[in-house]
Amino acid sequence: MLRLIHTQTVQGSLLINDIDDGIPNKTAKHGTGNPKRYHRDGNSLGGIDKSIEPDVNWPKQKCYVPRVKATDPTIPGYIDIKETDRVLISVDRGTIGGFQNCGKLTVVSFTDADVVAPVVTWAQIGIPSAGKLTITGTGLTSLTPNITRVIITGTGAVTLTQAAIVAGGGTVTAVSIVVPSGLIPGIVDPGSDCQVLADDQLSNVFALVKAPAIATARVDVPNVGDLTITGTNFTSHTPRVSSVIITGAGAVTRTQAAIVAGGGTFSDTSIFIPAALVPGIGATVSSAQVSAEDTLVSNVYVITI
């Protein structure tokens, strides 16, 4: 496929008058004489039976490259056409080539794979550094002149263009987008979601995640043998799961479901594990970690009294 992009160096649309491959026929008859005789610029159909060859000599729609995109006037206009023999001749030595040589058109070759719908596979806050957002996936960039946008919904809702992200110190590639913290000051986990708009197609909605962090881990609180952990980002978005990992004395791993079923509690900032689920743990000889979102692991914290 070829994309013909208006460079906006002149006013108005550009007429490509030497191709008609794949362009729809006009539906209105042309001329004022016998409607069975005149259909294209006054050319007679002679003895051709229209019931046998209904499309013979019907005029084609005129092919224009608009100056601006109809759905977004901030973007240069363009059309996509197949690379037929006639189109390639026009590019080489016809109207398309002439417009290109004088700077009125930009011609871009592409395949269907270049304009697939974007897919977000991961979106994590705090990567690669505090406050930043890294989105990974496929098809995250747009074929020029279209632009990619990151859409944050929920807490800290904002829409950012590719140009704004790059100007702010971020990066945008087909498989990864890094958004600087200054552009997304209000996002949180849980509470914020993201989507990517590329080539006029919206990706799936992905709930932003953030690695858990332990601030305290105390044994014998509130009762002898119990373990209470405080921190942030302990819970996971369904269907992903969270777990507490004990290493050293009394080593054991307990899932969120097991902790709750055993009489404990599990929130985004606090975990209480009854003594029966963590036998053998002790201050200074056992450590705790929290795993969230199946793959994110907190800091290792030495359990205290």
C-alpha cells in the first residue's frame, strides 16, 4: 500500500488525475442526452449492452488528497491506495511523482502489519524510575501522519500525545512507551487505567500496576505468633494474585486467598497473618516479601518484634 500525504505547502486538495484503479464508479449519469448512450464525459457507449457490461465507460470518482484529515484537522490529510501498475507509473513519472518532486506530497509505503491495532500487555508505575509510567505491548506507534496518544482514565485522568511525551523527556516505540512523571502527577495503583490510541484504533484497557513496598513487618502483633506487615501496593488486580513470602526461619509462602481463609486480612496497605499460618517465624531470623500482580516483588524486610 501507498499513503499519499498532503504536505500542506499549498491550499486546497490535490487532484491525482492519472489513476483510477480501485476508485469507485460514479453513481450519477453524465450528460444530458440518451442515458443509455452517454455516461462518461460525453463518450458514446455505441452498441454496448449495459445489461451485459454495466460498468463499461462509467466515470470514476475523482481522486483527491485532502489538505487536512477530516476527523482531525490538526493532522495533514492523506489517502491510502494499492500499488497497482497504474499507481506505480504515476509515482515514477506521473501526477504523484510530480507532486512529490515539487514538495506537495509525501509518499509512504506500508503493509497491513504497520497499521495493526495496538495491544497493551503491561503498564507499570515507577519504572524505570519513581513516578514514571512504562507501557509495553505491540503496535503502539502510528503510521505518519497519524499520531499515538496515551489515555489515562480514572484517578489522574489525562490524554497525552506522542509529541508531548517526547517533549517531556519520554519515549515512544512500537513496543514500549515511557511517560515522564511530570506529565502524570495524579496516577495511582489501584485507581488509574491506560489505553493507547494508534492509527485511529484503541487498545485494550489496562489497569496500572506498581511494585509493592514493605515499610514494617512485625511478629507478635497483634497477638503472639501473628505477623503484621504494612506498606503499599499489596493487592493485585483480578485475576492476578498476591502472596506473602517468608524466608529464613519458618519459611513459607501464603497466598492472599489462604491468608483471608485462615482468618487474616489483606489490603493494599496492611496484611495480617494469624500465627497458625506462619509457625516458626521469629524476629531477626525471618524475612518477609510481598508478591503482587503475579510478578512484582517487594523489598525483603527482616521481621522485627
